[in-house]
Amino acid sequence: MSFAPLFDFMARGGPALWVIGALSVLTLALFLWRLIGLAQVGVWRRPQSETWLDQWRAGGAVPVAPGRTPLDRVTRSAMMALLTPEFSPETAEKETTRIAKAELAALRHGLRPLELIAAIAPLVGLLGTVLGMIGAFQALQESGSGADPSVLAGGIWEALLTTAAGMAVAIPASALASWIEGLAEREQARMEDAATRVFTAAAARPVQRQAAQ
């Protein structure tokens, strides 16, 4: 397999196209890395929190298993915090919030680089286009009155390659960043709902909580 056509295409766009090519490889690497990371934290697994909440409302004990999803871990942490003798209800709520923030940070890991790529890739492409246009008009000026319009058209065509390439990289990077943020926002809403239900159920049975202390 020959890479000569690819290298020729990249050379036409100049240094800016090489930078955009590196950004595209980085975007793909980040995409695969985040897929693996999200699978490891269990974002696509079926949560057990609903079963745990039903048991909690019925006066059941805290589940022994740590949980398979971020929602499970936050739900169990809220229960554990409420049953910790050293924690007041306010302190238990703060501890639950701390753990939830850590889970959300793990979900949003790698989001900043994707947002940066989505922001700078079009700018790099635009810079390459401007530099290419400058070169094309310089060539037109040097050719004088006998300038060939096809030379100018070819220079403009090559200059516009970087703008198209920059947008082609920025769009998937922006979509991936939005997708990860959407997952994090969904999990955040579910965590807040589960934690509220845990604390509400505990407030409805204060005697059992005092006995646990």
C-alpha cells in the first residue's frame, strides 16, 4: 500500500494541513480512550439503585456490593454517609456531593482536549487558507501581465483545502464533546434524584437512623 498520494495531498495544504492531520489522529485517539474509560466506569451497565432504594425505604440495610455504575456508587455512598455516626445529615449530604462530583469528573475526563480541538481546528484551517491565498497572489504578482488564471485558481483551491480539513476535524470533535457532556448531565440528574430519595426516606424514619448510630 502506497502512502504517496496521501503525502502529496498533505503537502499541497502546507504546514497547516499537517497540524490538522495531527489533530484528527488525536481526536480519534481521544474517542477510543473515552469509550474504554466510560465502559470501565460502567456508564452503560444496568444500575441496581432502584432495587436498593426500594429496600432502603422499607428499612433495609445498605447493600454490600459497591455498585456497577456511577449512579449505584453515589446511591450507596449516600446511604453509608447517613448511617455513619460521626456524620450529621448536613455532613452526610456534603460527603455524598463530594463523591458525586468525583464520579462526574471521571465521566467528563478528556472533555477539555476535545473542546480545544473543536475550537482551534477551524482556526488552523483558516490560517492555512490565508497563508495559501497570500502565496497565490504573490505568484500572480510575479507573473505580471502574462499571468495564467489557472495558476491562481489552483493556488486558491489548494489554500481552501485547509479550511475544509479544519471543519472536518472540528465537527466530530465538537459532536463527541457534546455527547460526553450529555452523558454526564444525564448521570448528574439521576444522581441528584437518587440522593434526594435516600435523604427523604431517611428523614421519614429518624428512629431507625438513630438506632443505626
